[in-house]
Amino acid sequence: MATRWGICSAGKISNDFVVALHTLPAQDHQVAAVAAKDLDRAKEFAQNHNIPKVYGAYEELAKDPEVDIVYVGAIHPAHRDLVLLFFNHGKNVLCEKPMAMNLTEVKEIISSARKHNLFLMEAFWSRFFPVYEEIRSLLHQKVIGEVNVVRAEFGVNLLAVARSVEKELGGGAILDIGCYCIQFASMVFNGEKPESITAKGFLHETGVDETVTIILQYSGKRQAILTCTMVSEMPNQAVISGTKGIIQIPSSMWSPTSLIVNGKETKFALPSTTKHLNFNNSTGLSYEAEHVRQCLRKGLKESPIMSLAESELLASIMEEVHTQLGVYKNE
């Protein structure tokens, strides 16, 4: 039986998610409905993607009995209220990253998921790419020995994007792109809590973080150095250095198609599509969607690869970074 998806928001990432779903077998994944605050926009989205049901209010989507799980693709300041709405109507949720604006909201969302006994996962799609799967396997086998240093960077010019620079829209480099670097380090170190967090950076004139470097120090003299900026392009690489070698993601560390292990490169093909995509390598969202389907089929309430405990840890790290930089204070 197909997993029946409801799409919350008709924006750019929702477009790419639905395009990615359509690269998967129709007997496994179906898009049952889409909802947006603007009904005309939802209708246009539905027409573009052959979606049978359209709603101009999110509550209508929440009440739809033919939806198994909702993909929340709205901007992150809206995540908390939307996810709680869907939980209150018995819907499982895949929520775009970051899960919420701060640690308090993330804890509230997770608590609600457990209270209602529903599935919840933060949509860090990177975790499910074949490159990331291979990295986890290599680390488990200790192919590069004991890991000492992790480096990751993500830089792209987002200054012309209102959502990225406005505080009330959840702007800032950390919430938008830096979170990918943080989750990468956390994956490498198995969701371990860092012993210390040090953040240095610069704020945009709107008050959001513009360029940030974070040092996470872990037990046993292990360290992650993470840099993100929304001012300029960076190589967007990631490196894991161990006592016996190096693992490198040479580009697009958040959606990679290539991996270099001790100098030997392996390439991984992504699903293909002829439909319009807004973001780099977006058909890779299909790996995340299929993982969610398998979790639901097994009756799981959270992902073993992107756990709720780790979502809470990532939120706590980002909140500490924001506090050190003077951006978002813990209220």
C-alpha cells in the first residue's frame, strides 16, 4: 500500500520534494493533497504536479483522512504551530530543517509527537544520500582509524533572499545553511554532545548571523571546525581526518554525489527528472522520503538515522551559537 503524502506549503522546497517523490514507484508513494495559505497558489501547484486535492487552509489538510504523513515545507518560523496542528489531528510529520526556531520549540514539538504516539522526523535529507550512507559504513569499519578532526563549510550568497536576511522570517546563515555543517559533525561523532561550543562571526545589518565559524570540542581531543556564510560562495566541502586516513566530500556537502576516501574517488548517480527543480541535487530528497516510508511500515515513531534526540541536540548547539553571537536569545 502506498504512503499517502500531504504537502504543507506550495513553495520552492515543496516543489522539489514532490518532484523527488515522483521519481519513486507510484505504488509506494502518492501525493494525496496540497495545502497553502493562498488557494490559487495551491491550485497551481496541484495542477503542475497532478495532485488530486487542494486546500486553502492547513487545517483542512490536517483533517484529510486520506493523508498518512504531512511534509511541512513552510518557512521555519511557522514549523512549531503547523506541526502541532497536524499532531492534534493524528498526522505523522516530516518537518523541514531546522525543526523550529529554538530549543524550547523543538522540545515542545518532540513532546507532542510522543504524547500523540506519532512519527516525527526533521528533514535533514543529507543523512540519506548514498554518500552519507557510505560515510557511516566507513566510520563503523574504522577505515580511517580514529577520527580526530572534522571540517565542514557551506557558503552561498543569499543576501538578495528576503527569507534569509529578515529575523522575523527565520533568517541567518546558521538556521538556513550552517545547520547542515552542524548535523554533519554530529553524525560523524554519533550524536555525542560536545564538551564545549565556541562561535565567532558577524551579524548582518538586520541582526541575523551573516558569517559564522563554530568550534565544537569533543571528549578525547576531538574537534569539529564548521564555517558558514550567506555573503559569498565557498567550496562547500567536508573532511573527516582520522589516524589512518581522510574522507572527503569535495563539493555540495549537504547533497553530495562524490566521495574521496584516501585519494580514491567514487561517484554516486542521483535519480533523474525532466521537471523543474529549485535547488541543487533535489531529486536526492527521494532517499529521505523512502526512509520515512520504511519507518512507517515498521511502526517506528522516529528515525534511527535522524533521531529526535539528535534534533534536540542540534537545536541546543544552534541556540548556543546564536546566544554567543547575540542573535536569538533563549526566551
